[in-house]
Amino acid sequence: QTHTVNIRLVTQADRGKGIVRPLDYTDVDGLITKERGIALVTTYADCVPLYFLDPVHEVIGLAHSGWRGTVMEMGRHMAEAMSENFNTRPEELIAAIGPAICSDCYQVGDDVARQFKEMEAGFSDFLEEIWEKGTLTGRGGSLPRVLRPGGVCGKYQLNLWLANLLILRKAGIPLERISVAD
């Protein structure tokens, strides 16, 4: 993974690439396919796996979304790529945000925090909806935040699960169709 929002349409010609055959492409962090019998595989460390299923058009997608992919809204790019290639409608998608680093463990500096502050400013309506439905809550049951002050001056704790949830919701995927791991 290269921390982009580049997405590849996977076909039968791609079967086995990266496992039994060499890859002939680079800089891809999202995969989509309608082909049966193809497993989509991406790798993660602390980054967030994003899973997508369009049961109407029988399409799947898998994306790697680290902080760079998240701030560039990888989830929205995936929904748009599925729409462009397969006529997927966001309200038909089922999405999941997989296991990743938690906000208690993920501390970032001012440079990264600034980008997320700008992003979060456009999500206030969705933050209220997430809090009201109890999907994710902040400390003490309060309104969840993408960023909260860290233990050191100039550092922040970053919640990638919440950031990706907001992006998927803004992309038009209904909250009840999005699952969040911990």
C-alpha cells in the first residue's frame, strides 16, 4: 500500500497477482471487482481496512486507509468508483470499518491534526447523527471527536474509525449499513 486514493478495477486477468505472479501495477490502495472467485487482498499495520459490498449489483471492494488516505477520503473515492464502474448507489452499499489503531494509541502532531480539523469541520451534522444513534461515543458518553488533545502539548489523539465513519456517511451510505470494528 502506498497511502493513496488510487483504485484498481480487478478482473480475471488479475487473478494471482502479488501471490503467485508478480504485480504489474503500483500505487493502488483500493480494489473493486464484480468477478466471482476473486479474493481481494490488501495489507495493513495500524491503518484502517474498509470493506464494501453492493448486494444489488454483486460488487465488492476493499481499501487501505491510513491517515493520508482518510484525510483524502478514500471511502468516498471507493463509493464513487463502484458507482462509476457498476452503477452502485451509496444507499445500497454495506460497508465495514475494520480493526485498526485506536485513538488512545494514535498520537499525531500539529501538521496531521490541522488536516483533520479542516476535514471534521464539514461533518458536524453527521457527528450529531452518529452520537444520537450511539454508533460511536466520546469519553463519558459525550459527542465523539476525530481529534482530542494528547498527553503532550502540540499532540493530538486521532480517531481513524470515526473519521472514516464520517466519510462513509457523507458519501451517502446510511449509518445503519456501516459496521465499525474495534
